[in-house]
Amino acid sequence: MLLVSIPVDIWALGLCARTVFIDRLKVDPKPGIGLHLWVRWAVFSALAIPIIMFVVSTVTATAQSVVSSIIESIKENIFVIPVAEQISLELVMWGSVATVALILCLLGWLYGLGWLAQPFVKNAKPVIGSAGDQANFWDSLRIPTDQPLLLTAFTGVGVVLVFLFWVLLPSTTPHPHEEYVYTFEKKEKVIVEPKKILMEAEQVLANAELVVIKLQDEKPPDSESSVKSMDLSPETKQKNKIGTQVPIKAEEKP
């Protein structure tokens, strides 16, 4: 996207520079000013912006350390500063210094851009005519001859950029991990219904009893005794076992 926008930047820079030269400086620059200005400004910005970032970060770090030492000395020797007020005070103190440094660096960068544009102003030819002629000449530069073609081109570029934006949006937008659990989600309360649980348990037991009966009907009996033993329930077997035991006589008790 950055590489594609370079020709558009060159064209826009040439149009804006020519408009500013005619309106403010009353001179008409030579053709090709957009490309030459863009090359010079791109090289200058590639060198100046890292220097600006280094200077601002150094000033900010130095200001933070100085402000921290000042605040600590005040807390030790004069009075104790609460945490909230201390944070605000430190932010205002070192933030003011960093802001002034950033503004000065940006002004120097803009001054450098203007210094690089001075040769084009000197080589430009003055605009001849009255103020009305200059205004008409300036308006003729801003209003293109083939307006439908220009409108179609801008609309097509806008549609393409919108589609690219919506295509790249899902992959570039930060989103929570799949395993992330939101803390504000309400957990569902499990309501225990004893009657319902008992009915389900009885239904399971009834189904199991039907299955056992069906298996007994399908299995061929090996002998008559096996059938009897299978038909007898555990309680009946226990009673039969107790009934078969020989009672102990009174005289045989220990």
C-alpha cells in the first residue's frame, strides 16, 4: 500500500506546491516539481525523523529521571506526596519538557523542508497579470478539464481501497485467544431437582430390569435346577439358606 501510494503522493505534492507558489509567492514553478520535491523531502525525512525520535526519547528519559529524583527528594525532606498526585505531577513535569522538545524538532524538520524548496522558488517564473488573472489561473489548475474521468478514477480507487480494508481487517484486528474466558460472563447455575433425579433413576432401574428379564427369556436353561436358581431372587435364596441350616441342640451349646 505504501509503494502504491508513492505516485499519488508525488502527484498531490506537485499540485499543492504549484498552488501554494502561485497563491502565496506569485510565481509559477517549472514542471516536474512534485517528483523533485518528493525525492528531496523523502531523503531528508529518512534522515531527520530517526534523529528526531532519538532526540525526543533521550530528552524524555532524562526528564523522567530528573523529575523522579526531584520528587523523591521532596518526599524525603519536605512532605509526603500521595501516589495519585505524584503520578500527575511527574507526568506534567517531564511531559512538558518532552512536548517542547518534540515541537522544536518538528519546527526544525519543517524548516528543512522549506529550505529544500527554496531553489524551486528562485527558478520559478513570476505570474503576470492582475489579481483576477492570477485567481483564474489558479482555479484552472485546480479544476481539471475532464471531470467525469477524474471522478471515475477517484471512485474506482476508493472502492478498491475499501475492499482491501475490509479484506485485511479480520487478520489485522487484535482479537482474544480462543481459550480466553471473559470474566464478566455469568456462569449458569445448575438447579438440582430431587424429584426429577429420582424419577430418572427409577426409569433407569426399570429399564435394567426389563433387559435382565429379556436376557433370561432368550438364554436356554441348562437344567431345571439352574432355572430355579435363576428365577429365585437373592432374598429367597438367603431364606432358603437359613432354613436348611441344622438347629443346634441345647445340650450341644458350648
